[in-house]
Amino acid sequence: MEVIGGATKGHQRAIQLIDENKKFHQGALTYFNKCINDRDVGLDYHVISVFGSQSSGKSTLLNHLFNTDFDTMDAQVKRQQTTKGIWLAHTRKVNTAQELDGPVSDLFVLDVEGSDGAERGEDQDFERKAALFAISVSEVLIVNMWEQQIGLYQGNNMALLKTVFEVNLSLFGKNHNGHKVLLLFVIRDHVGITPLTSLRESLVTELEKVWSELNKPVECENSFLYDFFDLEFVGLGHKLLQADQFQEGVKRLGDSFALKNSNPYYFKPQYHHNLPLDGWIMYSENCWEQVENNRDLDLPTQQILVARFKTDEVAKESLDLFYSKYSGSVDQIMDDMEKLGEVLKNLKEECLKYYHERAYRYAEPVYLEKRSELVDRMKTEFEKTLGQSLDQLSGYLMQRLQKEVLDKKNQHLPFQERTKTLEKSIREEYLSAVSYFQQLELLSSMEEILQNFEEQIDTKIKQLKNDEVNSLVARVNKTITLRVKEQTIHYLSNPETDTWDKILDMFRKTVQLSLSKYEISEGHYDFQVGFTEEENVSVYKNICSKAWHVLNVTVHDYLKPDTIVSILRDRFETKFRYDEDDSPRLWRNEDEIDRAFRVAKEHALEVLNVLSFAATSDHVEIIPEFGENDHGEDDYYEDELGIQHSRHFAHILNELQKEKVLQQLRRQINLTVLDSKRSILKTTTAIPIWMYILVVVLGWNEFVMVLRNPLLVTLVLLIGVGLIFINKFGLWGPVLNVAHNTVDEVRVTVKEKLRAIVMDEDEKRQLIGIAGKETYEIRDMADSDNEKIEKAE
């Protein structure tokens, strides 16, 4: 048989399905496809496993029986572990005693790492898991043992089988659905001294005893060994001392695998998993995952138990040391990140050094496991402290971002350009701080921290964008509001038939002019805050909606019924009182007044519909393009008087309001006409002609006297011309004011003169009174003196 590259010609080289590190081979499906050459195998395949003590000849048996190429031990060199992990090979050639008509079904053979090996020592975890995996995925499990091992408990793997049986029941017992596994005990070096039947009885007795002592789950507590397993026993001669008998026994064993009519035939339907080949691969991988994660198989050795106890004790001491120094070390340096990192790193190294010096002598896996737990505990505390420090940093960076974005020095730049540079700067500063802590191995992962910071930045930028947009919208709306209000009221105060065309044109131009700096193409706007196209459209619609709201409020607040009456009255009076040259009319008769009244009334009423309903000159209703006309079913509302009003922009006055406006207008313009007609009556009926004749007759002498005096005639003419001039130019008001002021001045002057005269008289009286008093006193004094003289005489 030709051998190429370690593999038999025509066969795929065996692969390590599960390696010694308990990793499942991810290329198993590719290997299987190469083995079957893309044939549709269906369910016509079988899985066989071999299980037994290390160096018991398992791989040799498989190679002789199935023509596989598993590595075997050279006993002349050294007895050592050959198979590591679980290896898988494919074959269609079985060594048989009878000649075969052709290839047998596809056979997949699992060579399981031997148990009780010196290399693993007391670590029996993998051999338990490997044995359980072999039982779970195989149809036939070959238990390879020596004759002298029968009767032993550890030597013939009964202890291992007990553990495997228990876990197999807990994992797969309740779902076995009649599925069985054939346990084929191949007794090696059977020289024939002890009959095979006796050996069989011994093994069956041991197996039944093991089964009776199992801790079975509730659903399997009444089950029997034969509910899950069938037992077969085969003896093989010594490979070296009885070579011919060994080869003959292997061939007879091969007949039971290859010939369906042989007795016994090992591949019974109840052994098959009834899965297609690719399904079996997935099933086996899932089985290994369950086996690997099952804690019932992790039975620690005494060394492991001691290691766990001591390393746990040392780890606790290290943590106590850590906590005793931790709080006092970091409280005062939270703001100094570089110093904080150094302190935490030194504290971590000190605690790990303490742990290492006292625990490194124990089992390395346990030592490393506890060390990892210790590091995780310290990192948990570090992350709290560093989280506070990084939160302070992020808070500072957010404040700096907001301050610099809103700084007046940067207002000349678009918002997007301002924020882009600042975002990059603060991201780099934060990433630098996090990377520094990561390099010191104080943080478990940067991703979550950076993700949280990115969320903070996104939230802050979104807030600043909204503030910027709100400010922009407020500025634009202020500009629009001032112009729209002013121009709209102007057009409505002087209405024409095309007033709404002018208002609509003015409104659109105002909005377009206010947004012109943000227009990038016709109908497309970019407000330069980093918004998407949809967000820019939303802002544009918001501005337009507010602009329409301003127009709507302005129109409906201004065009109240009383205001419309005033507008129509002013329009009537302008047409009624003034001619085409804007000169005041002088009425000569009532017919002229009536004609002017009809024209002015028609002129006033031709804009009533314009002020009652907003429509273009071609009678198309004005509908707001954004927002103001979307009322749903609630298109009308009722005022405090119970009058129904439309919420539509174009509906200004309803029919009842229009009728009231007409009534008020008629009253006011009728009063104006009546006043005009009264003025004509006053001028035509002021003085009868006979009065002028009577005045002439009675005052003839006076007229003649005036005519005979030239100065008097001239004075009369001047006064007459002055009166005509005053009347012609309508200066009676100023003349009367001057006359009134003159009379007032004369009255004041006369009062002052009279007051002065009265005051002078009072003073004179006071002086005369004082003089009289003094004279009387002098006279009294003289009389007194005379009396004194007379007495003396």
C-alpha cells in the first residue's frame, strides 16, 4: 500500500477534530466534503469511536481494522502519549475475513486521547469530556482494554465510565427517544486462559453495578443500562506473540462492521442519529459545546483544591492591601490625570507583586485565574475613579466646545466650520487621556468609554445646532415680520383690485431675500449647521410656516369689520370730495352731489370683496404653502357672539360681517352727503334780495356821504379788497386767530392799566391817611404844651 505525505493513497489525512486546548476544528465540514468527493451520502455513513487507557494500542487497532493512518507509539523508543485531543479519519476500506464486493459505507473514525496518562496526571477534565463526547456522537464506542485490567476499578476505566454515564444522563437522557450506543469491549492480549464468557460476565456485572450507583435525574431514575446501551465483547490475541491470531481476530471484527449479513452486525438503525452528514457536524459541535460548558465534569484534584484555597487567600490579602492605600492615594489628585495614572499604576503593580510572591508556586492555571480576578477587581475600582476623572474632563470639554462655538470671534465662520475643528480638537484631547490610561493597563476597554463620549458630543452638537437654528430662524423671522407687517398694512390701507397679487408677490420676495444667503440652488437651501438635506428642508418649512403665520395674523388682526368700514369710508370720501386733480369739489347743486355720490360709492364698494376674501386678481384663493391651512376637520370656530368664522387664510369676513360693514358704511357716507347738501342750502338761502334793496334805500344818505369822501372811499376799497383776498384763499382761520390774539392782548393790557390806576389810588390814600395822623398828633402835642404854660402862669 503506497503512502504519500503520511496519508494512505486515496484517503484524506486525519484531522484533529478537537485539539488538546479543547477547540473544535472549524474546517470539519470542508474535510468531510473532500472525503466524500461531493457524493450524496445521505444517511449512509457511520461514526465509530475508540476509548481506552493511554498506550493500550487504540490507534494501532484502528489502523489495522479500518486502514486509517493514525499516529502510533513506538514502544522501543518510549511509552508516551501519542494521540492528543480527538482525531478523526475517513475510510471505506475495512479489513475483513470475507471478500467484499466493493467499498463499504463511509466510515468516520474518532481516535480519542487515552485516559490515565502521565502527561495530564491528576487533571482528568479532558478525558472525561472526551469520553462523554465520544458516547454522544458515535454509533459504536470501542472500549479498548487489556485482559489483566478486567476486575480493576481505575485500570479498566469504570470510575471514568461512571462519571460519563451520570453526565450523559443529565445532558441527553431525557431526549434519547430510544436511541442507543453500542459499547464494544475489545479485550486485548486475550491468550485464552480465561474464557471470554467469564470475562464478559465480570464486565457486565461491573457495568450494572456502576449503573445502579449513578445519581440519576428524576426522569431517568427508573431507567436501566440497556435502555441506553447495547454491549458486545470481542477478544483479540497478543499482537506480537500471537500475530496470526491477532490478524484473524481483527478480520472477523471487520466482518461485523462491513457485512450486513454477518452475526453480529454492529450498525443497527437505533444507533444512527438520523442526521445528514453536514447536520451531524453541527450536532457534534453543539454536543462539544455542552460538554465543555458542563460543570459536573470539572472535578478538581487535591492539588487544584489546595491551589484555589491558597491563591484565594493571598488574593484577598492583596485586595486588603489595595483598599487600604487606594482612597488616600487618589482623593487629592483627581484633576491631574498624569499623576493619577502613575499612582494607580504603581498601586496595581505593588498589589500584583505581593500576590505573585506568595502564590506563584501553586498550580499555574489557578494562579493565573486568581490573578486575573484580582486584576479585574482592581480595574473595577480604577474605572470608577477614572470614570469620575474622565467625566470632569468631558464636562470641561463640552463647556469649551459651547463657549468657542458661541464666541463672537468665530461668528464670521459658518457654524459647521466652527464645530468641525473644535470637535476634532476635543476628541483628540479626550482620546489622548483615555489612551494614556489604557497604556497603563488601568482600563479594561476603551470602546465603551469612547462610545459614551461620542454620545455626549453628538448630544451637545445637536443642542448647539438646534440653538443655532432657533437663533437663525428668529433673526430671519424678525426681518420677515417687520417688512411683511409694514407692507401688508400699507397695501390693505390703500386697497386695489390687485392688492392680494401685490401682497403675495411682496411676501414671496421678502422670504426669498431673507433666505438668499442660504440658497445653494433654486428651491434648495443649506443653513450651514451640518444638517442633512431633510433637516434643511424642515428648517426651511419652519421659517416659511412662521412667515405665513405672521402674514395671517397681520391680515386678520388688521382687517376687522370696523377697520374695513374706515378704509371704505376713506376711499369713498377721497373720491367724493376731491376731483381727478385732487382739488376740493365746490358743489353747485344736488344733482352734482348725487352723481358724485354714486361714483364714490361704487369706487368704495369695488374693494369690499378684496378685503373680505384673499384671492388673486384672476379669482384664485390664496392658500398658504406651509402650515397655516392644515386644520383637519376643525375648519371653523365660534366667537363670543356665537358667530361662525373660518380658519382658512383667505376667509376674512363672512356674509353676516359683510352685511354689517355695508350697513355702517351706508350710514357714514349718507351723513357725508347730507352735510354737503346742507352747505348748498346755507349759501343759497342766506339773505333775501329785498333785504339788500331795503338796506340801500335806508342807507342811501350814508352811501352818498362815503362816496363824497375820497379817503373814506379808499379805506372802504382797501378793506373790501382785503376781505375778498382773505375769502379767496381761505385765510379766515389765521385772520380770526390774529384777531382773537389781538383782542386777548388788548384785554390783558387794559386789565394791567386798570390795576395800576387802582394801585396808585390806594397808595395816595395811604399817604394822605399817614399825613393826617401825624398832623393830628402834632396838634395834640401843641395843645398839651399850651396847657402846661397856662398853668405855670
